[in-house]
Amino acid sequence: MNRGEQEDTTIYKVVVNHEEQYSSGLRPRESSRWRDVGKSGLKDECLAYIKEVWTDMRPLSLRKKMEEMARQQESSTSEER
């Protein structure tokens, strides 16, 4: 079996940043921008977990801004009536 055919048994950790964006890595990020979510395992397991929980790819700040704009639009529409 050559090196390319060896099974990857590396344990990865899933981390999330302040914008609720997910990543996986070999060890927790040094930066305070990333926090460990408590999920670790083989690469495929971590990627499957991320796919399951990260359903909205937009950064948190963008989601909040869009919600605010929708509320303002709804408010102005109500006032016009």
C-alpha cells in the first residue's frame, strides 16, 4: 500500500468563529476568533457534522443586517396603510 492509499486516521476538531462560520482542523485555532464546538473525529465525520449544522452560509452580521432591513421595510409598509 503506498502513501496515497493509506487511510487517514487523523482526528480533527470542528471550530466556529464569531460570524458563525465553521471549519475543521487538526487542533483548535490559536486565535480567539475561533472556538471549539465540542465535535471531533475523522475528517469525513467532522465535515458531515458541519454540513448538518451550518445550514445558512451567510455570516451572522449579514443575517442580522438583512433582518433589520426587513423589519424596517415592514414598518414603513405598515405606516403607508
